[in-house]
Amino acid sequence: MDSQGMGSPVSCQCGSAPKLVFACSGAADVGKLADLAARELSAEGVGRMFCLAGIGGRVSGIVETTRSAQAILAIDGCPLDCAKKTLENAGFQQFAYIRLSDLGFEKGKTTVSQQAVSTVVAQGKALLAAE
Amino acid sequence: MRLVQILGPGCPKCEQLKKNVEQAVAASGVEAVVEKVTDINQIIAFGVMVTPAVVVDGEVKSVGKVLTPEDAAKLLQ
């Protein structure tokens, strides 16, 4: 991923730590929806999308940055819960969580519309505001 | 010879961390070079989004903390 995709610029801890957003970004329609919602949350400045693959790959900079986060939001598309399990396997236990199937988005039957993205973004905003 | 890199744009916390790491290196007797990395693109290349950070021999060990000399010494072991 290039530097733009990493959600630059870098935050100095002289300010506040960022709230990080991870999406499963899976191959199915709900994975795409999770991904787009995370990107929109990042674009709106609610949180910063960060690389779930870096957590899975135990990339030290990504893992340690996540450890320093003010809050973490994980967005999974389906009940396989890949994002949640990836974070947990890396030792992260406390994070806000959205599973799109719980919001009525069914794998293989979801139209990835702006309205659907907005629904997920609204849920993400509410959860991150509480963190 | 170990390479210890301090990632940060140059704020007071970053400077303090560099001093603490240098103190830890001196006290530990470990042969190490301590260098500062201020270029944002180089910092991002480590996957780091929060500074200050400490990298030891290419591995990010700490992010977003001003480690004490004692804590920094543990990273050198």
C-alpha cells in the first residue's frame, strides 16, 4: 500500500492518538461495503483506516501503531469475523465492532450503494464517538 | 553494531526520546548507532502513523511513547 493509502500524515503524540478503523475488505459484496465504509470514515476524519493485512502479517510498525491508538473499530462483512479474529490473534481484545450481517446486509445479496455505505458509516461514527 | 532509529518530526517529545535512548545506549554498553528519522515518507514506510517511535535493527519496538532510559534499555537487550 502506498503512503496515501496509509492515511498520512503521521500523528505526533504531542497531539492526540488516532482512532483506527480496520475493515475485512473481503472478496464478497459485504467485504466491499465494509471497505468503502472504512474509507469514508477515514475521509471524513472520524477515524483513520489502517491495514488489517499488516496486523495479520505482524508488521511491527503497524502492530505497534495500533497498540498506541486511542480507539479501534473493526468492520466485518459476514459472520466469519475475519477482521475481529485477526485483531484478537494479534493480541487486541478491546475494540468497537460492526458486523454488517447484523445490520441486515446479507453476503451475496447486498447492493453496495451509497445509502448502504452511509448506514455503516453512521454506525461507525456512533461507536467511535463513544470511545 | 546495532542501529537504533528515532522516528519523529522533531518535536520536544521526539528530542527527549532521542536523549533517553542515547542515555540507555551509553549505560548499557551496547554498541549502537542512534539516528533520527524526520522524513514523513520514511516514517510511513515503517508502517508507523504515530510518533515518536523507536526502531531497533529495522523492527519497530515502540510507538507513541517517550520511553524512559530504563525502558529504552530493555529494547536493546
